[in-house]
Amino acid sequence: MPLLVIEALQTLSYEAQQALEQLASFSHLIFVSANAVRVGMDRINQRWSELPAELSCYCVGAASAGLLQSYGVTAAYPLEAMTSEGLLALPGLANSHGERVLIVKGEGGREHLQQQLQARGAAVTTLPVYRRLPFWYTDVELQQLLGEPRPLAMLVNSGESLHNMVSLLNRGAAQGGLDSLLVVPGQRVAGLAGELGFTNIEVAGNATDGAMLEALAQRLAGEVKSGRNR
């Protein structure tokens, strides 16, 4: 059940265009998502035949790293905490004082990565290359997806997707659902889910399919063992 539509920005801001022109002046290039890799590398390749040799590249997880590899780019990434916090723990970014960092991202989103790098003394520039829009469903589609019988569980991969899910649940065709089992990729999204009214939350190790499914399987196995399965 897609909750977000990714739309590449057709026109970049003046600051973003300048960042692309001056790519060789940066020490670090960070892609915050697979979408940032896809759209960002397409933009970069319009200006550069290959990345500057001195540029160190980073991404959030193995999927993004694999995608970057298809562009001929090798990137460092956190092996467990595939989040901004995991990126900040990488040795290459630990001593970034006085260095220029370019973050390829979507419009809006968390600013934690940028703020923490700036606190370390890095000069950070952001390069927004896409926007996220809510996926639209008709009332009939919502009833089929979220109506009776209620889904046993919902796996939601980000805070923004969670907000969109709540908007859909609040629509007349699919009211309720906040008591369904909700699997989220980390404590930050779990906290947001609690604030939004969810009461049955399971936290996965990260946002990968494997980690999310493992958390779901362990939770359901526990319910079967305790006799609470339905």
C-alpha cells in the first residue's frame, strides 16, 4: 500500500545549482535515501561524467549503497542503525570540522543530520532533488485495504508515511485501525506513533524489509505462544 509518491524536482534552486557546479569543493557527499540516489545521481551525471576523486560518499543503508554501485560509486554506510544517527557514527564523518558536506535529500524531512554535522564544525549544504506527496486512494480502495476485517498488522517505514497512514485511517471509509499491530523501523517513529494514538507498536532494528519482517514474525510468534493469536 504505497503511502508516498516521489516526484523529481524539475527546477533546482540557485543554491542547489551552485552546489552541483562546485561539487569538487566538497569533502563529503551524503545520500539520505534510495530516492536521493536515483534522482540525485541523475542530476549529478548531467554535470559530471564521474564524481571528483577526493569526494567521500555515504548513504543510509545497503540498498542505497547497491544502487550507488550501479552508478560506479562506492559509499560507506551504517551496518545496523540505518538512520541519520547511524550515519553520524561513521568514522569518516566523525572529524568533519572545517570540511564541506553536501546532503542529497528530498524537500523538507528531518534536519537532524545537518544540525549535528554543523555542530561538529562542518559547512553543510543541502541539495533537495525531489518532493514527497501523499498517495491518493478512493473510499472504495480504502475500504478494501483497511476496512473489515481489519489488517492483522501494518508495517510503516517512516514518520512521514505514518502521518499519511493516519490521514487515511481518519477518512470515513476506513475509520479506526489505531489498535492494529504497527511495526515501525525505530524508536523515533515509535514515539511518533504513540503520539498519533497507536497502542500496539513493535519496533524493528531498522527500516529494511528483513528487519521489519523479522520484528513482525517475532511478535506474532510470541502471540501464538501465549495464545493471543487470532
